[in-house]
Amino acid sequence: MADLGIPRNTIEVLQKHRFTTRKKYGQNFLIDTNVLDKIIRAADITEEDCVLEIGPGIGTMTQYLAEQAGKVAAVEIDRDLIPILEETLAAYENVTLINQDILKMDVKKYVEEWGGGRSVKVVANLPYYITTPIIMGLFESRVPLKSITVMVQKEVAERMQAGPGTKDYGALSLAVQYYARPEIVANVPPNCFLPRPAVGSAVVRLTGYTTPPVAAVDERKMFALIRAAFNQRRKTLANSLGNASGLEVKKERVEQALEQMGLTSTIRGEALTLAQYAELSRLLLEQQGN
């Protein structure tokens, strides 16, 4: 099968099947062999690996993955792409096609059965409008992961690896950094896609932690705290948490906990590290128990 990373081959396949990309699925097909090579190298794919690909499109990256991995499961939501994928991937016996919505799929159960109990590597050119739900869904549902190497909007990639006190730092930064070590491995301009997206892209590798870098007494409550802190990021942390519905935390209790941590009562949420959020949630839970 012709290399779909070469633009003319992608165009031929699309024209042959009279396929038109759909905005609702965020379809932008990668047409740059150098970028494809970078993704495969960054993911460090070997014949020992089971790879889960999300959104294979017409099979461009799937071909590259199938050449390197032991086996590949490709999950595609658009049923009109399945006949194309069956054709472009016909030569690869190690590829399984799944026509499902990844957000509605029991990925953990599937991976545990398909991977035979082994951790998998996720590789994807993700639809930008659902990048965060997909990545957080994989982490929060405890899918056995070695790493996630994905093409995302450049701005989102920068948020994932941002640190305290920066404009990009937020709830996504903290959530990703709790589960994995993020690293931007390549920046990708719009002309590497068909059709061209309106924004720049980046390849980010998220290397999963066996054990989170901080000990949270209650993960769910810690992240509820973090979300509340960044929902009103221009306010002081005490005000943001005190005003948040559902948290049931009084401003005075937050100020007291901050004082115990040696922090000023006027500090904003964007200044706290992940470790400090874990400590703050622990102190507030202790106060609730008293």
C-alpha cells in the first residue's frame, strides 16, 4: 500500500472514495512523513508493544504503527472511514479496527483483554475539540498505560507542561502532571495537514507514573478543589474556594489552612504547586472531620 504520509497518496484515496472531511469529527489528516517518523520515534514503538490508536482517519499513522508494533487497535468514530481503513490497512494482519466513540467505550476492559494484561501505548492525532476529555478519560479510568504520545493543539500542549505562576498553568496542567510527565517533542505547522487547521499543533508525550508524584488523601476532592481554584483564577484562592458551589468550604477555613502551610491568605490558585494542592486538600479534609 502506498505511503499515506505523502500528500498525493492521501488525495488519491480521498478522491477514490469521494470522502469529504467533517468538521464535527475534527478531521485533519497528517501528510508529512517527517512528522510521522518523529511521532513513532517519540512513542518508542517496538514489536513488543500493543498500541491503541485513537482516530486513525484513513490509516496514515496506523500504517507506520503497524510496521513497528506487535499489534495495533485503531478506534475510529466515523463509520464512513471504515471501508477506507479496511483497504489501506489490508496488508497488516496485526491491526484491529474498532468503529466506536472512544468516549463511550470501556477502554480499560478492552485493553486488559486485548493486551493480555500488558500496559499499552496510546498514539493519536486527536480531534482538538475533545482532546482533554479523551486524555483525562484514559487516566481517570485507570487504563493500563505506558505512555500517551499525541498530536494536539499547540496551546493545549503548552498548558499540559506549564508550571505555577505562568499564564498557561491551570487545572489541565495539574491533572496531567499528577498522572504523567509531559514533554513537547515536536511543533507541527498547519501545512502538515489536509485540510489545514487554523492553529499550530504539537506532539506531546505523556509518560505515565507508576505512582503519582504526590500523595492525595482523596483524589476526587483534590481535583474538585483545583477546578474551583481556576474557575475564578483572578480571585484569591480563599475567595475562589469559599464561593464554589458543592465544595462546602468556608473562606476562613481555607485561610487557616493556608496559614498552616506558611502561605499568605491573599495567594491565588495559580501560585500553588501540585504538592501544595495535595496538602491543602488534606488539611481541609482534616478540618471537616473535626
